Amino acid sequence: MSKHILYYSSLCPDTTPFVAELDKLDLEYEKVDITASMANLKEFLRLRDERQEFEERKKWGFVGVPCLVTKTGRCIFELSELNGTACGFVPIEP
């Protein structure tokens, strides 16, 4: 993958703080609002259906956004994973 991709929903209350943290990190990323078009939603659902990382979120009834898919294919869902407060924090590659 050549760039980071943020899957989000403009309707999700978790999106605003997640994007603010991404902006603090000064990362370049493509934004995909899954609620903006059917094509965007289908793209996200394909990702969600193929990736094991989403299973726990689906189990709890969560959609799985916001989700930053890094250049290396890592999925990041939580603010703590972005800002370094998560246990076992792994920095995002630029």
C-alpha cells in the first residue's frame, strides 16, 4: 500500500477526535467517508469482511470506524494507538 487510508463516517462521534490526533501527527492520508457514497461503503465492507482485526468489533456490534489502514496494512482503531498511550504502542510509519 502506498499511502495511509482513513475509513470513517462523518456521522460517527469518534471521527472528530481521531482525525484531530492524526492531524497532530502530521500524517498524510487519504480519507474515505463510508457514508458519502455506496462505492465507499462497499470498499470498506470488503476490507471489514476480509480482515480478522474487525472480528472483535463486529462481535460487539461496532461498525469498525474510524479505522486507519497504514501503508504496511496495519489497522488502527483507537486514539490510544495513535497517541502512544496504548500498551505495546507501535509508532505509525511515516
